[in-house]
Amino acid sequence: MTSDAVGQPLLAGINLRKSFGPTPALDGAGLHVRAGEVVAVMGPSGSGKSTLLHCLAGILKPDSGRVLYQGSDLTELSDGQRSELRRTEFGFVFQFGQLVPELTCLENVALPLRLGGVRRREAERRATEWLDRLEVTGVAGKRPGETSGGQGQRVAVARALVTGPKVVFADEPTGALDSLNGERVMDLLVSSAKQTNAAIVLVTHEARVAAYSDREVVVRDGKSREVELAR
Amino acid sequence: MSIGHTLLGLLEGEPRHGYDLKRAYDERFGKDRPLHYGQVYATLSRLLKNGLVEVSGVEAGGGPDRKRYAITAAGVTDVATWLSTPEKPEPYLQNTLYSKVVLALMSGRDAHEVLDTQRAAHLRVMRELTRRKATGDLTDQLICDHALFHLEADLRWLELTTARLGQLAKEIS
Ligand SMILES: Nc1ncnc2c1ncn2[C@@H]1O[C@H](COP(=O)(O)OP(=O)(O)O)[C@@H](O)[C@H]1O
Ligand SMILES: [Mg+2]
């Protein structure tokens, strides 16, 4: 729960390297997170935060290094196994663009369950519950384009949490919101995750958003660093 | 703003006379608020008494400025400790933080570390405020928000300064 939390990391990236061109986007970065813990990934734009998140989440395969999730190395799984893991164990919230514009908000939240083979009635019942928890029941029948930014992000959080993920990856989840809406989204994201003991990897360059975390890791030039302050 | 530490930091590069020290300080840190000679000599005599500087040469002639001051080993340790200890997060730290970053650069220390340590100290307070906000009433929330925005402003400024470290390092050398 706090930086004093003990126990095995649920997810750990170790010495990760990834290049897209001549300069490495990740140059030996690492990070670990325990169940129920929120870790903020901070650092300037272009420092490698998103690349680190994508490697940890099995979206990108690092050139070298290991990503251990519950003891198994994600980098050794097949693409199929990795996407299965993402669907069943992980949840995602991005800055924007993650909702399917043609579907209603309710259908969007139900979608991950439907993809996992849950019947429509049951999926929509659970989706409704999550819309309720995130206080956006009113937009259930609307398309994402017909909602405000704050409502849309709450729908996105509902969608990320509906499958009961063990790890939620949030990349600048409040980046497009004003202070009040950003705060609301963070409150709901963190409190919901704490209730289900999910871990959150929270990429943000905003200190006020990072203040919702239990620990922070700073990424600079593809390298990560964690400061341990004396009490 | 710790004038003593800043003067010590300046002496770390080379021994200087009081006048020279004042000029270096004003040029780098005192554009808006230059030091008085009185402050310089009072600070130097305190540093001398505490064994953080020593007189490395005395020239012939009168006046207080015939002495040249050099930092001692204890003085170097003192600067290092000051640089690596984060400031208590509170508003209007920019002078101190700026001095720390510049002096870290001038002395070849890791200026990023100064920033990261300070960020950690700021974030620790911001976490407490964020938690207090979650359980507090509206008044609590408003008070905490005010503090949070100020601390955030400090951090943004530090971040921007860090982004300009390369430029700053060039200017200093
Ligand atoms: N798909 C990609 N193709 C090419 N370069 C990329 C790609 N993704 C990221 N990069 C580069 O890698 C570096 C780190 O990017 P990123 O991880 O997105 O940083 P951040 O999220 O901290 O802003 C940047 O220089 C960026 O341009
Ligand atoms: Mg990014």
C-alpha cells in the first residue's frame, strides 16, 4: 500500500533496452510494482516513459532485458500468449482515443468482457455496475463523441477495470482534462484499484497526478531512477 | 537562501578575496539582490570560526580585503551535504534551488540528483496533502489545493531548469 509495502513484486521490468533508431528510447530502465501499489513514472517528454509502459505491458518487446509478471518472463512468450495476458490480466487507460467511436459507452465498457466470451446480458450488467461506480451511468447509451472529456475518461477507466485486472497501465490518463475532472478521474481510478488490490503503473509528467501514487520512478534519457529519502 | 553555503560553493572552485567573492555571487545569484560587503565579511568570519574556510594568503596593505579565503575539507563536506539534502518543501525556494543546481554544475557534481532528491521531498509532501484532501471537508480541500499548486509550480520550474542544464553548464564554464 505504501512504500513500506513488503512482498514480491507482481510485475518487474529489469534492465530494459529498446531502440527505434540510432538513439535508444530505453537504456537500461527498470521498474517494479506490487499488488495494490501505485507507482508513478515521471520524467520529461520523450524520456521513454511510454516505451517503458509498453514494454512492461507486453505491447512492445524490448531489445533486451526481462519483464517478469508473476514469475514468468513476458519477453519469452509468443505474441498470442502476450495478447491473451493483456486481455485477461491487464487494464489500460490512455490519454485519449481508446474508446470505439461506433459503440455506445455501455458497449465499450462491456467489450473486453465480450471478447473474453462473457454473454451479452451478463457483460452489460457488469458494465453498468462499473459505469455506476465511476458515476457516469447517465452516458451509458451515448457514443463516446457525445460525452465530455471527463465523462469519456471515466468510461475508459470503467472499461479498464471491468475485467478485474491485476495491473492497470495508465499513460497520462488526465492529460486532456482540466484540474477538477483530472482529480475526479484519479480519485476514482486509484480508489477502485485499491479496492480490488490491483497495481497501477501511472505515467504522468504532472506532479499533482503523481501525488496519487505510493512511489515514483523518474525516467530520463531512457534510464530510470528511484530516490529513497531519509525519513 | 543560504548565503553561507553559496559562498562556500563559490570558494570550492578557487580561493578568492572577499571582494571577488561578492562579485561572483552578485553576477550568478544576486542580480536582484546583490550582497552588502558587511554580509560577505560577516558570513566569511562565521565560516572561518566554524573551520569551513581558512585564510590562504594575506597581502600587504590595509582594509579587510587583503585576505584570500580558501575552502577547507570540512567546508567541502558541508557543501556536499547541503547539495544532497532536499530543502523543506515550501513556497519561494527558487533562489536556493537555483543556487544548488548552479553550484552542483560548477563543482562537477550531479545536478540531476539535486533535482530528483528535491522532487522526492516535494512529492512526499504532495502525497500527504492529496491524502488529506481525500478525507477532508471542502475547506481542507481548498487549503490543500493551494499548497499543492505551489509545490507543483516549484517542481515545474525545477524541471524546466533541468531541461536547460546543458545550456546553463555552458554558460557557467
Ligand atoms: N514507435 C516509435 N517509433 C520511433 N520512435 C519512437 C517510437 N516510440 C517512441 N519513440 C521515440 O522514443 C523516445 C521515447 O519516447 P516515449 O517513450 O514516447 O517518451 P515519453 O512517453 O516519455 O514522452 C522518443 O525519442 C520517441 O521519439
Ligand atoms: Mg508518452
